[in-house]
Amino acid sequence: MTIYAFPKNFITTKRRRLAKAATAKACSAALAIASVPLACAPVAAQSPVQLDEIVVDGVAASQVPPAFAGGQVATGARLGILGNTETRKSPFSVTSYTDKFIRDRQARTAAEALALDPSVRATQSTGAPFDSFYIRGFPVNEGTSGEVAFDGVYGVAPSLRVFSDYAERIEVLKGPSAAISGVSPNGGIGGVVNIVPKRAGEDLTRVTLDYSSTARFGGQLDFARRFGANREWGLRVVTNLNDGKTAVDHQSEQSGVAALALDYQGERFRAWAYAVAQKDKFDAPLRPFFMRAGVPVPKAPAGRRNVTQPWEYSDVQDQGGLLRMEYDVTDGVTLFGNVGGSHTSVERYFASAPTINNALGDTTTAPQFYDLGVDRQIFEGGIRAKFETGFIRHALTMQLSRYREETAREFTAARGSYASNIYNPVRVPEIAPLRLGSRARLSDSTLTGFSVADTLSAFDERVLLTLGARRQNIEARNYVSNVGTLSSAYDKSATTPFAGLVVRPWENVSFYGNYVEGLSRGDIAPATATNAGEILRPYVARQIEAGVKLDFDGFGGSIAAFQITRPIGELSPARYFAETGEQRVRGLEFSAFGQLTSQLRVLGGMTLLDGELTRTAAAGNIGNAPIGAPRIQLNLGAEWDMPWVKGLTLNAAIIHTGKQFVDAANTQALPDWTRLDLGLRYATEFSGRKTTFRANVMNVTDAKYWAGAASFGTFTQGAPRTYLLSMSVDL
């Protein structure tokens, strides 16, 4: 008989006490309970022994799913109230990009980190002061919405532009998800971008120095330590500062980040506290363009061309914090609560969108002063329980949440305008802004909800059924701009259900399907409408999706088919504003990731979209393609470890976007475009210290293209050829 003993230092604090084991079977069962991927170590045969209770010396504090083979994406991601879920066991389409992938791409923002996701397109260039996305053909995070979640919670991440320095993972949950993640602050339908913040794991002291064209320099410090007798206390500090001229003409940017993460991992109680401060200041920021009605969109200028004047600027500052707590009442029941909030301050002086007047590229720009303050608070609490009813296992979650947002704004009229050209921008004397001197209340909203979800599994999790619903209440008040008197208000409620099924006939193949609804605040009738100020009822979007997920020994992929429908508020020919429109997008998604060989890794995929305006106030627009929904989005990235130089890796990426329209009448179109990115990475050691050099070139061919259209009919020029260099040293 062979006796097995437990290796030391392997059990997490949450499972500090294990049953005593004296056989191989008992050992394996205990390891499975502890969720630790270690084998039991055999010892020489001897008389039966009784093992003493094991005392924990280490803590597994990262609590993020491990990386998939190749290290670019993770094996799981957060699914709102469902928590961290393995991708192969998830009834939804979700991708989680790792810190390693983000650093190797030298992606500064969430938008840049999602450049290889075939379902996502950024509608702003790297020289713009805010990021916005289209996911599955629908807009997300347009304007000052704060629709990027932070550790699964809205109201904490920066509102306009999220830097990647403090991100351990950047996740994309695709499709409407009001029942899972709650109503997004500005009603995003296509999906949810979630930032998983860095926290203390292994001890780390990493210094990074970087450079980007034309003359922008920066540096980052990433510091992590664990303390205590059982390493139950954790500290993570990330700081970053960048300053200098960018690759865009007469543009400069100064940005800074300071992030702090503290955590405590006790036997039954766990807590995490995060604080993030971010500053981003642009001189001559790039702006999206409007196209004069009836004029075809001209050819795109070189990405470095900039019609914005050097005296126009954007200055954005964000501060946010989050406290998360969990307490295990029993091994199967956990109470949890989250408290957080943020403040955003925006001061800017530029034109919201210069107008292109003709095919020659002549523009008219009228800069306006804009001073915005946004305060957000979030409170969540709930219970998670795991139990069995017969042969069915349950993972039940119930959650209450409250999100509060208040905005105040000073937005003045333009004092003048200037003429320029997208191909040959001109310099003009400064036009002094008109100032009022104070912000007036603009809007406030309160989103409250109750969610319940249960994942039922059977046959060793070969069949998983997830059912849930969320009751959401939306209270909103809007005030007269620059005055602050109440102009409109409403109080509406809606229930959004969801259902998902996963069937795994084999360990490496998962078939899945889902029905899920999204919810967003109804639009406000504009001042030109006969019912000006009226607020429409909340919009309900619906998605049906089915697909298959594959994992073949380190190489994975998925195929998904989906349909999303969403109502649209429109102004009728009689000038009455109502919910008369509907947009439908059907799509096929193909993705691939992981290792083809020990030296070759791939990441990317293709999304085919069939968008259609199925209802609209203008009968001539029925059947047209929606704004910003191209027929094809193709991304393909690869990394190759060169065999003749140890530590040297070549990477390449091709990004292609098909033709898309910027107006509902489909008379103005952006041509398809393709971009090539290349890079080299060299990992070595100096004096025993891990050192990595990275060199990337974005848009190697300096292609001229219009990057994408926003839902309100604007579009942005693509980024110019940009050189990125960095050196990281682990001290």
C-alpha cells in the first residue's frame, strides 16, 4: 500500500482546515476541495499514519482565473453577479485579456488593449481625449458616460479614458447584460468592458521606461508585497507619468496615474480596497468630424494631420475608490458588499466636432468652453450560496444595488469660428472663450435594482443551466443647461430576465446558448420637438445567441451566432419625438487563441455583421444599415519565438474593418480599411534581474483611414504610424 502526504503551503485561507487523509483517494478529494492544481506526493510504504491539521503559510490572493496557454487571454472572466466563471462553462461570449498581453502590446488604454478583439471597434483615435467603442454593432461609452466597469462595478473607473497601468485583466462581455451587470450609466447595449484591478500576488518591484513618437517619454513603477504571518495582508502600488509631443501634429499630452490596492485574506473574511487617481491633459486634441448633409465623405487625411489649434485643450482629472468585502457564514454561504464612488472633472476648450463642408476637405470649427463635474456613488450587497438538491448543484446569487450620479456643467456658446482643411490645416489666432464662471446642475439619476441568478449543474458540470432576472428602477432628472432649473423628470421600472445553457459532451467542447435583455434610459425629446423635454420609457434590447467553444491542448476557439434588437427614439416629420425606430444586428463571430506550437501563438478572429433599421420614422430608411455597423471586422495577431535567439519574439497584427455608414439614409460612407502592426520583444537577465525590451510600430504602412463612426453621426481619422519603445526591469 502506498501512503500519500500533503505538500506544505498549498491550501488557501478559505479552506484552511482539511479532513485528515491517509489514502491516495482521500488526498485527491481534499485537494479538489481546496481547488489547488497539485498532485499528492507519494512516500514510502509504512504503517498507517494520521496526519495533523495543516496550518496555512501562503495565500492565493489574486482570485482571477489563470491564463490560457500562451498567456494572452485568461481561462475565465467575471460575469456580473455570476462572478468569475470559466469560459468553457459560461453561457455567454466573454474574453479576458491579460496584463502580459497588454504590456507586450504596449497598450496605454483599454481601447488600445482591445485592438485585437474582432467584436470591438474603437471610434476614437489615440490622439483623442476620450475612448468609445462599438461592440457587436452597438455603441458603448460614448461621451461622459463612465460605462467601463471596475472589478465588476460601475461608477468607479475613470469616465472618459481608462489607462491600462492598473489593470490586471481587461474583460469584454459581449451582448446586452442588464440582468447580469445592471443598467450601464448611459445605456450601452453591445457589451460590457470590465477592468480587473491589479492587487498583490507575488512580491514584485518593476520599473518601466517608455518612449513613443514624436517625443513623448514616460515611466512606471509597479510594486507589490504581501505581509503577515500567513501573508494575509497585501499591498499593490502603481504609478505612471508621461509627458511630451505625440505623433499628431502640434499635439502634446501629459498624463499621470496613481493606483493603490490593499487587501486582507482571512480564514472567513476577505476585503479589498482600491484607490485610483488619473490625470490626462491634451493640447490640440484630435476631434471627430461632422459631415455636411448631402456631401460624400472625402478621403481620409494622414493620421498626423490635425485641424485642432495648439491653443485648444482638454484637461480631465478622475479620482475613484472601491471597498469590497466578503464573509463566509459557512463553507457554502457567503455574504458580500461593495461601496464605491468617483469624481470626474473636465475642463476643455475646443469644438465638439468640426464640420467638413465639401469633398475638398474644407472645415469650419467653432470652439466652445466646457466645464463638467460628475459625482458617482455605488452601493451593493448580497448573498452567494452553494447547495445541492438531489443530483443538482446550485450556485445561487441575490444582490441589491444602488447607483447614484450627479452632473453639473458650464457649456457656453462659441465666440467665433475658424476655417481650415483636413489635408492642409492652418494656424489661426486664439479665440478667447466665453466664460460664465460656475457650473449649474445638469442632471441626476438613481439606478436601483434587485437581481437573482442560479446556475444549476449536473453530471460533473457537463450540463449547466443559468436562470436569472433583474428588477431595475430608473429615476432621472434633467435641468436647463447653464441655469439649473428642473426641465424634466421620470421614474420608470422594468424587469430584464436572462437564461443560458451549456452542454459539454466532451471535456474540450462546449455548446452554449442564451437569451438576455439589456436596459437603457429612454431618450429626452430635443428642444426642436413638439413634445420637447419628454422622457421616453426605458429601452429594452434583446439578444438570442448560440455557439460552440473549443479547447484542443492549448489552442482554443469559438463560433457564435447572435441577434440583437434595440428600440430607437426618433423625431418624426411632424417633429414629434417617440420610440418609433428599431435597429437589428445579426452576426457571426469566430475567434481563435492560444498556442499552435511551443513557439507560435495566435490571437484574433472575425465578426460578420448584418445590421438593419427594421423600423424608422423615415420610411425611406427602412432596411438601411445602422450607423457604425460594418459588414466585416477582421483581426489576426501572432507571436513567434525566434529559435536562433533565445528570448527574442516577433509579433504582428492585421486589423481590417469593412465599409460603414455615418448616416441613417446611407448616403455617407466610410471606406473599408486595413492596418498592420509589427513588434519585437527581447527577454533576458542582467545581474539576475529579469529585463524585457519591447519595440512596436503601430500602423506600419502609415495607412490613411477613417477609424469609425459614432452613433450620433461623427467619425474620426485613424492613428498615424507610431513608434513605441520600452524597457522593464524586475528589481
